[in-house]
Amino acid sequence: MPAMHWKIIMILCAGTCFCLSSAAYLFVKLALRPKDGQSWEQNHWEFEDQHPAIKRYDFWCRILFSAIIISMLLLFLTISF
């Protein structure tokens, strides 16, 4: 059986990473958003990093959004070469 072409492997890996990261990002946006009875506007921007729920929410949003961007770039580079 011949070896798979490197483009096919890269598209499969980057596509899987993109789908999983997108689904996880939507989950974080819907489920991890702090729901402690106060609106987002009640937290002053200087103190948002001290609130543990907002800190966890921001951390996961940044990580997953970065994974989405990296996988999109990999897909683009793989398709363009």
C-alpha cells in the first residue's frame, strides 16, 4: 500500500483540529460564561482578571481561538502549496 501524500495527512490533521477547536470554542462561549447573576458591565475592566470565572473563560477563549487560527493557516498553506 503506497504511503499517503503529505498534503492529505496535513489536511486531515488541520481539519480535525479546526472542527474540534471550533466545537470547543462554541462550548466555552455558551457554557463557561460566568453566570453569577451580574452582567458583564458590572465588572470594571481593571478587575476582570481577578474574578476566577472570567479568568478561566478568557483563558480558554484565547487558547481555543488560537488553535482555530493556527489550524486555518495550516489548511490554507496546505491547499496553496
